[in-house]
Amino acid sequence: MTEDTLKPDRMKWLGSNLMLGFLVTILSIFTAIANYSTYVVGGRASDYQAEGDRLLANANTEYIQATQFIIVDYTMYDGYYINYDKDSDVATYYHDNFSDALKASLDRDQPFDKTYTDAMYADADTSFDEAFAKFDQANAEGEREAGYQLSMLVTAVGLAFAAYASLLDEANRLRRVFALMSLIMLALSLGQFFVTSAA
């Protein structure tokens, strides 16, 4: 017997049936957890995207409505201005149909100023801001989904290494190499999962 034969194999435990069974079990469970996390986050991303689309459609509608109200205000103001010195009853009729924002701008002696425009488009601007906030949330959840998918992919590769190692004879050194690769994949996947969860 040579000295190498007498040395205990310190890495033998890595290729043991117990260790490989443990790796297959843990990696299978963690693959399922990563898959479920991907599903949950993907659902949230879809919800945020759909809500953003709805708010954006509302914002566009509100913008068009505000533009129409501004056109009506201009029409009413023209009628008021034309009739101011000619027919006070007609001028009063036009004045009474001014929007509150136009009346406020006249009180400032600055009809149709920026404050007026901001007031008329306030609802549309708010909806636009809310829509893009939802899109930002959808993008953030989409990035998290990608992170979980990467974690799941790495776990699945580790599971494949562990499964293949379990098919090899215990004397085969590749069994331990594949088991070690499986452990490394598990560590990488866990790291990716926790980094994604913390984001």
C-alpha cells in the first residue's frame, strides 16, 4: 500500500449519498421558493403596469377635457370682451359662464396666465404623475422578478449537478466535483435571492 492509499479522503463526505440527498432536497425546495417568488413579484409588476395604463388613459382624457374647457373659456371671454361696453346683460351672461380658474385669473388682472393653465390641467397632471409612479413601481418589480428568475436558474443548475452526481459511482471523483459545484450554485443562488429580496 502506498502512502496516498492510506490517507483518509477528506472530501468523501461531499460525495456521500446523505450529502447528495440533502443537496437535492434543499435545491428542489429552494427552486420552488424562487419560482413562487418570481410568480408573486411578476403578478405585482403586471398589476402596477395595468394600473399605470389605466391612469395614463384617464390623464389623456382629462387633458383633452381641460383643453376643451379652456377653449370654452376663451370663447366666453371673447363674448364678454366684445359685449362689455355694448350689452351688459350679454356680457354678464358670458361672465357667469367663466370657469372658476378664469374668474380667479381675472381677479389677478392676468387672464389665462400660467396659474390659470396649471389649475385647468391640475387633474390631468396629477393623473400623469400617478401613472408614471405606477410605471416606476412596475419597473422595480420587473427588476426584482428578473433577480428571482436568475436565482431560480442558478438553483436549477445546482440541482442538475447534484442529480447527476447521485448517478455516478461513489468511487468516481466527478461525483464530488459535481457535488461541490452544486454547493457553490446553492450559495450563489441564496446570495442572489437575498440581494433581490432586500432591494
